[in-house]
Amino acid sequence: MRYEIVSINALRPLEKVFPIHLKNLSSMILSDGYIKKSIIADKETGTVLDGSHRYVFLLKYGFAKAPVMWVNYFDDSVRLGTRLKHRFMVEDKPELTKEECIERALRGDLLPPRTTRHFFTFRKQDISVSLEDLRGNIQSDDAHRSVTDLIANVDVSEELNNNIGYLQEISEETEVIVQYLSEMWETKRYLSNQISMMNNLREVVFFPGKFHPPHLGHLQTIMSLIPKYRKVIIGVSEDIPQDKKVVNPNEVVFVLMNLFKSFQNVEVVKINGVLTELKDMLGLPSFDILLSGNKKVLDWATNMGVKARYLPRSEGTLFSGTEIREEI
């Protein structure tokens, strides 16, 4: 959200302001020479929703312009309350409505200071607008405008009590935030447990092969398995014909471990001997299902009483170990 520099006459006050607060704020702004927060107002009517004291300051000292951020007051993104905790929750019927606020602003029947609390879907950003940029062409009659009707007739004790009350509202709002954080923490813990329980329902898959050499088909297949299974165990067997050997099993293990080292659920193991010649499961990792595109491996798994499923092999250029070995 960006602010605009607009005519001060485009704005209408909604609330009166506190005299001491106005005096102190005026001294600060005049000393700085800058306005550091924009006024927030309704685009349709010019009603000041946030920044009443800044608005009265600009009027009092005869400034012709004001930095304003426009909003659509009747949009659901702008909310109205009477206490700071209403930012998060409203337990009772609202004491004020937006319609009442606009009607009072239009007829000049101003609310007491700090009656409303307006909440927006954006943060109130710091700005830096020089007072010199807000002077404009001021008529002599406007140079010393009276703002008496915009200042509440209260003494310092009443204003002090209001500030104390506002601090109490901040404490209330903080307590609501703490309660929300507690609820969010409980929800986070619940969902984390759910994720853990669901993850434990996923199977551990065993994907054995010679990987001689590792190629794009292997990588594509393994990458497709990673998000589907709790753990993917890549088994590298030793049954590489000596007359066709391009790489040895240890080198294959090293390459695969480096390729998948960033994945927490991938493990690469070396199978001692030839998988399909093993008579038992001793020495093999624990898994739930074996996947392979090799019928001989699937038959071995069936004979061993292992849950297994056929996995189609990838096809394409550089997806064939036979072609790659021939080229090498």
C-alpha cells in the first residue's frame, strides 16, 4: 500500500483528539521537520480512520496537504473494534458500526478520542515526508486555522487515565496473542504427530541392480520413487561380467551415494555376491517391497516370499546401459 499527498480539505475527522497528546506530538513533528506516518482514510468519504492527531496538527499549523493512505472502509479487509483485542476476537455485539462512524463524520458529530480501533491487512509503514512539501499554497485566512472544536475538553488526569487504559488494552491483546500461539503450537504438535504416523505407514522400497554404469534411466526411476516411499534403498550387486566391466561395484556405490546425498530417505548399499543366487535374506537390508524391471530378480523375490512388483524400465537416449557400454 502506498500513500498519496492530497489536499487536507479532502479529509473529514471522525474523533476528537487529546490536547496534551496533540501538544507533545506537535513538538516532535516540528522538531523533526517530517511526518513519519501517513494518515489512513476512507477513499469514498475522506473519513480519517487512523492518524487523527496528525490530521489536527496539519490543520492547526496551516498545512495545505497531508500524506494519506486510502482504503475502502466497507471492504471486509478493514475491521472496526473498540478495543485492541478486537483485532483477533469479538465476543459481544460491536458497540459501533462502520455506518455509524461514517454518518457521524459526515455530519461533524465527532466521537471522543480513541473511541475506535481500526485494523488493516497491512502494516503501518514508516514514511518521511518533509513539512515543507505539505505547505502548498496556503491562503492567509487558512494560515492560522482554529481546531478548538476538534480537541476534547479533558484535563490531564482524564488523558492520563486513557493512556493507562490503552496500556491495559495492549496487555489484553498480548494475552490473546499468547493464547493463539499456544493453540498454534498444539496444532503444530498434532500435525507433526500425524505426519510421523502417516510416514510410518509408507513402505520402505528396495531397488536392486547392477547399475553398470549408472545412467539417466536409473536416475529418473529413483527420483520418481523418492517422494512415494518412506525410504528408498538402492542395492548394488556384484554380478558384473568381467569381460564387459566398465566400472566396479564400489565405484557405482560411490557415484550413487554422491548423487543422492541430499535426500534423507535414500540409502545406497552394496549387495555381497549376486542377488538372485542368494539362498536367504541374511546380509540384505530390511524393506517392505522390492521393485525391479528384471524378471529374474522378481522370480527370486517370489521364491523368497518377498513382496515384489514389476517396475517398467525407462526408455530413451542414454537410458540404456547396454548402449552406453558399447559406446565406451
